[in-house]
Amino acid sequence: MKVDHWQAEDGPLTEQALKERLQRLGYSVTRYVYPAGTYFPDHTHEVEKIDAVVSGQFRIAMGDDAAILRAGDCVHVPSGVTHSAEVIGDEPVVSLDAVRVR
């Protein structure tokens, strides 16, 4: 699992800037807010997607790999790959859920 991080040369990290980057890559983007304690057990999606974090901490696990995503972090989730996710800490997670446009 490869986590992409927002870089200083990308400019200031804002929700809009992150959304626009995902759209330029060919994704349709939906914003979600997950409260503390949110947990998504193992599941799959029929579409390729990217999970991006605007704020908070979001732990994602795929197979033997796991990472904690923070503001500006993105991870590619291939279609059909089993993964789980959970909010870490007391702060809600603002997430951009990006689905590949066909």
C-alpha cells in the first residue's frame, strides 16, 4: 500500500485543492465526516477509489499492510481488494472519497 502525501510544492493544503487534484486524476469526489469511533470492518468495492484525508487520523489496512492517514494523505484502493478503516483518536475525520470515473 502506497500513501501519497501532500507536498509543500503542491501549495497550501485545503479541502478544495485536494478535491481538485483528485478530480484532475479522473475521480468523482464525495466528502464525508466520520465521528470518533467510526470503524469499517473488512470490505471491498466494485470500483477503483482513493481515500484522502482533509483532517483527523484515519487508519486503513489492506492485507498485511496498514497506515494512518493524516491531513493531505491519500491511498489508492483497487477494486476488489479487501480493506478496513477506522477513525483514530477523538477528532472526527473529514475524508474525500474519490471514485474512478469510467
